[in-house]
Amino acid sequence: MSYKNMTNNDILEDDDSNKFTCSECNNSSDKYFIHMNIDNMDKYICSYLCCKNIDDKYGGDHMRYVVNIKDFQHLRPLKPSGYKENKNKFSLEYDYINEDRNEFIESLYLEDERMSKLEEEYSYISSSSDSDTE
């Protein structure tokens, strides 16, 4: 409402023609995050928080219903490039004075080795079980 309308006590009706109602939280807003067309009915999701559980409501293939697909052309999990190379970039050095710190650092290295072995075993088991089912 403009200042002139407020001073003259003019009451303007809200223009709801440009408002979108979220299908999840039922909030009305001027902008939407996702616009879907499901069974010729428009569905709007207002924010990322509302779309977190969208798979449960519309199924895992809900992206085929999205109308504003250009907003989501690069959908994929973001993984830092060069993750494995940067892993060894910051190393912990041996401290000649503090033996407790050295023991702690050694336990970290051993834990990293143990986790990498577990990951390798898991990937081997999952790949062998996939080949068994084919």
C-alpha cells in the first residue's frame, strides 16, 4: 500500500492473481521454488525445505512433472573436485615433544586405513552381489 493510500484511508484489495500456494505448507507467496504439472493440475513448492520430502508425496520420478526444468538443469550431488588429491594436502607432522599428540595422530591414521578397507570391502561385496543377480 502506498503512502498516499494510507493517508487517505484508501483500502486496496490484495492482488492474489500472482500468488502461488505451496502444496506442502499452504503458504502463499509471490515466487515458487518448483512448479509441477501433475494430472493437469498445477502444484507449487515454495522452498527447498518444503521439497525435502517431495519423493514421498509424488514419487521418486517427480522431476518428469517439473515445468520450470531450466532452473534444475544441473541437478546432481556436488562433490568437491580433486577430493582424493586434496586429502593428503594437509598432513599432520610428527611432534618430538608431545607424545600424546603423536599417539592421537597415529590413531587417526589407523582409523583412516580401517575405514578405507571397509569401504573397499563394501564396494567389492556390493559389486559381486550385483553381478550375482544378473
